[in-house]
Amino acid sequence: SNSSSDGDSYKVGIDVTYPPFEYQEDGEYKGIDIDLIHAIAEDQGFDIELEAMDFSGIIPAMEAGQLDIAIAGMSITDERKETVDFSEPYFEAGLSLVVAKGNTEVTSLEDLTEKTVVVKSGTTGADFAEDNKDEYGFDIVQVKDSPSMFQEVSNGSADALIEDYPVITYAIAQSDLELEVVGERLNGDHYGIAVLKGEYDELLAKINDGLANLKESGQYDEIINKYLE
Ligand code: GLN
């Protein structure tokens, strides 16, 4: 591994509404993704500059040339692969249906007829809701970030939300959110680090090499264990 920078600096899009992967605390960005991208950059000898934004703005900002890299708890999907290239997967996630604690009425997707489901714009949760709303007969409300989504369900404005399992279970465990996960995960997916498709083959190879080095050295596990037990 290589501790000096080669002088290249890359702009990295992040979503700081997404603990334990990305959040802001005491004016600093923290979380699994933040530590991972810093460790990869250090291992591979490049510099990074973090740019926080709404999740839905990240891929458009990459396409506009305003970002070089995205690490944002971003799920690897075939649709996104039309626009971005992903690193090797670095975390297993998947979507969960979530309701207010003690809600005995909604115990599965089948119970969502004429209910309101809140989702975060631009996410796989939003896509899942869009793909299933006709079959189950629910309405969708979109918000810009995860805390607003949690708020809509805990204050009763929406009946359910769809969020990544590791994110919602962490949020419930860490705060006094009156929410609970319903049933099994709705799908399975993995997070990947993204670069604009076809433009960054060398950088993507470095990201993958760095990730592999962190896994081999044990630093990857240290980062995960720092935030999750
Ligand atoms: N993993 C989900 C997605 O890729 C949500 C990401 C997020 O909200 N930061 O769409």
C-alpha cells in the first residue's frame, strides 16, 4: 500500500442522511462509507473531496461532471449500470417494509390497499414502491431524505415506508424512533461504489484494488465493527 498521494483529487458524492453509512456529527462526516472511501483513497494514493447532497441528486451530478465518485449506500442495480460503473459489492443490504410501532393492521404488502407509503426519491425503495403500487393498491408520497421519511410514518401522515434493512434497524436501535420492521426483506441487494460509466476505468480499478486490500488487511472489518456490532 501506498501512503502518498499521486496528486489526483476526486469529488465524491455522499448522502449524509444515512447512518451508519454516512452522517454528520460535530461538523464532521462519519460512517462506514466515509471511512471506507478515505481508506481506499489512502491505500491507492489519491485525494478526495466529499460533497454532501440529496441522494436523488448524486447520479445526475455525476452525469453533469460535478462528481467523480459516489459512495452513498448505493445499491447495485441493472438500471443504474446503464449510467454508472460499480465497484465490487462491499455490503449486503436489501429493502424492508416499516410501519409505526404497534401497528397491527399492516403486516405485509397485502395490507397496503388504500394506504400511503412514503419513500425517498431516487432510491431502490422508491422504485420498489412504484413497481408494486398497482398490484397492492397503495399511494406513494416521495420525500428527499431518510429522516423525513421516518417522520412521516411516526407522526401518522403515512402508513408505511420502505428503507434499506441495515439503515432502518440501525436507526431504530440508536434512537427512540417509534417504528418497526414488518416481515422478511422485500429483496436482496448490495452496495457498490459508483463512477460515471466508461469514463473512469483506471480509477475504478484502483477502487477495487483498495477495497480488496482493506478486506485482506482486516481494515474493512475494523471499519464495519466500529459502527455495527
Ligand atoms: N440503497 C438505496 C438505493 O441505492 C438507498 C440509498 C440511500 O438512500 N442513500 O437506492
